[in-house]
Amino acid sequence: MALFRPTYIDKKTGAQKESGVWWFEFIYAGKRIRESVKTTRKTIATEKEKNRRIDLEKTNAGMPTEKRNNRIRSVTDVVAPYLMRYELDHRSRPKSILFAKGRLANLTRLIGRALLPDLTEDAIRDYITTRINEG
């Protein structure tokens, strides 16, 4: 368990300098976890490191790590905002928008009520098989 600020070589002076941004590094379940905290405050970095370790421990124990609202969303709950953002991002590509709407309409029709945690490999294979059988 270590907080640190990495060093780098300044391109202008050639001197070795310490970054202002904090990183953490620790070993969990035999794997090295090393991530930027993206802050210059050490107290925030310490809390972020603790939270990351707790999230890993929860995941390892099979406990949910996401907020409740994110866990109980259905496919339809995700597709609708995605399409709205897609249309805004691809205003100059009407064919792309039509293509996405057509594909996601079938997805919503067949598995739109499924909750995101229930989307297993088998559920997706069933969707693909149904679409193939529809022609």
C-alpha cells in the first residue's frame, strides 16, 4: 500500500521532477494495482486508495459495487439515452443514426425488459439465435 508521485524528466531543462499528481500502488489477490488518483491532494488520494481496495474486496466477495440505481437498469433504460447522445454526436451522418436506430429497435424489442445484470452470455446467444431465425 503506497501513495507516490512519479518522477519524470523535464524536456526543457533535462532535470528530474516530481509530478504533482498522486498515484497509488498495492498488491491485491496476487495482482499489482497501480492507478492515478488524478488529484494533487494527498488526503483525497488516501481516501481513493481505500475506496479502490474496498471495491476490489467487494467484487472478490461477490458483492455489488455499483450504486443501486445502476444495478437495476434495464436494456431499454440504457438504449434510450444512448440513442439521444448518438444523434447529437452524429448529426452529419443520418445513415449512421438510422442504422443504430434499426439495430437497437430489435434489441429493445427482444431483450429490452432484461436487467443489465441478467445479460449473460446465454441471454445474448438466445438473442442472436432469435434474430438469425427471423431472417
